[in-house]
Amino acid sequence: MEDRVTQVGGFRPPEPVSGFSVSAGLTALRRAAVLHRMSVAAFVRSLAVCGAAGLPGPGLGLVPRAVRGVRTLAARQRELARRWTGVEIPDPPGPLPPVPEGSSGAAARYRWIMGDPQTRREYLWVLTDPVAGGLLAFLPFALLLDGAWGVFLAFFGVPLSAEWDGLWYGFVPVEGWATAVLAGVLGLVQLPLALWAAPRVVRRHALYTRAMLAPGESELMAGRIRHLAATRSAAVDTQMAEIRRIERDLHDGAQARLVAMGMTLDAAERLLETDPEAVRGLLAEARQSSSAALEELRDLVRGIHPPVLADRGLTDAVRALALVSPVSAEVRAELTGRPEAPVESAAYFAVSELLTNVAKHAGAGRVWIDLRYDHGMLRIGVTDDGDGGADASRGTGLRGIERRLATFDGVLAVSSPVGGPTMVTMEIPCVLSSPKTTSC
């Protein structure tokens, strides 16, 4: 279970580049080849954007579609930089700007591209990456080719020099076998140099990409404000929906029983002098109604904030959910304290919703729940061995969990290939307080 959760859990950046390793050099060479191919893809994207912007005719035409292609390629570069070097490049602080009404001509298209800071940065990046990024990624291969050329000259340099009327390898004139051997030695030195340089080139490429694509502090703050406004609105909507649910449950349940109990007692009062036996029956009915109303009120309060969560904390509350789950559930927890009460409540109900989804839709036989706290993040992993195919965009349950977590800047990640397994990871930034009473 540990390995399965770690794959979906928090990202562990690679170790910093140091020393020399043949295996690391070969791996970095393959990665440099990928980066060079992506520079070619950037060249194609730049042609698409420039061609779409320069097309005759009114409106923005194909420019938004071409810019979306650039943004997709930039997202791929961010992911590779994070995964290969640990260099984090922030995502765009917002979506592409909306297409303005009534804009026409090439000037309007370029105004739309250059008007948004992130779109402008990505446009400049896609123009420069075919040259700067491509040359940087090609550097270790240039060392390899140059080294191979030197080794070749060690064997065939003398006759080639005579045929070509002189030949140089770098600063060495190949005029005889001594200088040819020197060229071969220099070429051999460049082969391990290429393997040494490749990991550093990959990291330098990631730093260059971050310098080109990373948004400024003011843009991040503006995106943060927009995110807070959206999550606040979602939180208010969720709160109002919860209030309406409570009102509906009270109206249809406990309130109706209390009203019926009042009518029963009123009837008993009228019959008190004339029919004591009927009064006894009415009082028994009123007692049953009061017990049922009390039970419904307890269920309602339990749905708002379960007592086990308030008394014993998130770990024991999740274990209680696992005990009553129709699917066999295993809980592993490594929490040294308790999150804030709102975070704890959001995490509890998110796990409860996920277990409900597993029982209803997954066709699973087992589910594993992992709770841990790492570097300021409450991380929760829920993994089942069901049929897979879960998609947050197609269901209200996962989207509801996303909205609940977004209120606290939390994120939800779902990996659910067809055939399973389904792995759901939630991360919520928070601070743990001193631990309260909890079972071991």
C-alpha cells in the first residue's frame, strides 16, 4: 500500500546534479533529445501563431486556437522541468483572455496576444525556444559529435589532410600522425565531457524555461485574488445549499413530528375528562413522536459535524467510516496532531464521499486510505481495486469534493484508468495543532 500511495502522493524532486555518472549522463542525453524535439515543436507552433495572426480577414480567426496549442506545449515543458530537475514553474495564473467583440485585422490579433502578460510571455517563449532552447539542448550532442570527429581523425586525419590541403581539429592542425593522435585524444576527452554536461544542460534548460514562462509576483497575486473570489463564491453556495438541506430535513422530519406531537397533546387535553383510556393512547403516541424527533435531530447534528470527529479527531473519525463501509477498508495514518476544525471537517466529508462513490460505482473489493502530514500539507490518498474509469468532469461527487477543498486552497488529483485501480489524492495546506486524545 505504501508504494501505491506514494505514486499518487506528494512529488519528490530529484537530487541536485553533482559528480559524474555514466547512467545519469545517458539518461540526461535522452532527455536532452526530447527537449530538442520539443524545440522543433515550438518552431512549428510559432509558425502557426504567426501565420494565424497574419491571415487576412476580420476577427481573430485561428489565433486563439494556435495560442492554446502554445499553452499546451508550455505546460508540457513545465511538467518535464518539474519531473526531471525539480525546478517548479508556476502555472498560468488564469485562462486565456476572452476574445473581444468587433476586433479585426492583424493589429487586433497582436493586441490580443500581447495584452495578457502570460500570453505575451508564452508567445515570446515559443519564438525564442527553437533557437535558445534548441541550441542548449543540442550542446551535449555537439560535444559527442565533435569527440567522434576527433577519434575519426586519429585514424583517417592524415590522408584527409593531404587530400583537402590541410585540416584542423579545433586548435590542432592535423599535419601528421602525431597531431592526428592528439586530435583523437582530445576527441576521447569530449565523450565523457558530453555525459558530464548533459544533466547540467537539462537543468539549465529548466531554469531558462522558468525565466521565460514564470509569471511575476503581481500576476500571481492577481490570480490568487481571482481564485479566492471564486472559492469564496463556491463556499457561500455550498453553505447556502447545506442550510437549505438542514431546513428541509427539519421541516420534513423533526418539525413535522413535533407539530404532530403538539396536535396529539392538544387532543389528549380535550379528552382528559371524558375518555382517560384514549388519552393514555394519545400520550403513548406523543412519546413515540418525541423519541423519533429526537433521533432525527441527532442524525441531523451528526451529519453537520460528527461527534467522533469533534471528540477524537480526523484519524479516528476516518477509522469509524472504514468500519461501517460496505467495502473492506484499511486505514493508515501518520498524523502527529490535528488540523484546524474546518480543514478537519472538509477532509472527513471528502473521505466519506469517496467511500460512498467506491461502494456505489467502483465495483471494488478493497479500499486503502492513507493519511499523512508532510511539509505543511495534509495528504489523503484513497485507493481502490475497482473497475476504474472515474472522471471528475463527468460526476457531481468528485466536483463537489474539488469545490470543498478549493475553499482551503486544497487540490484533488484522480488517476483512474479503465480496469483500475482508482487512486485519488487530496492535498490541503494547513497547520497541525497539539494532538488531542486519540486511539493508537
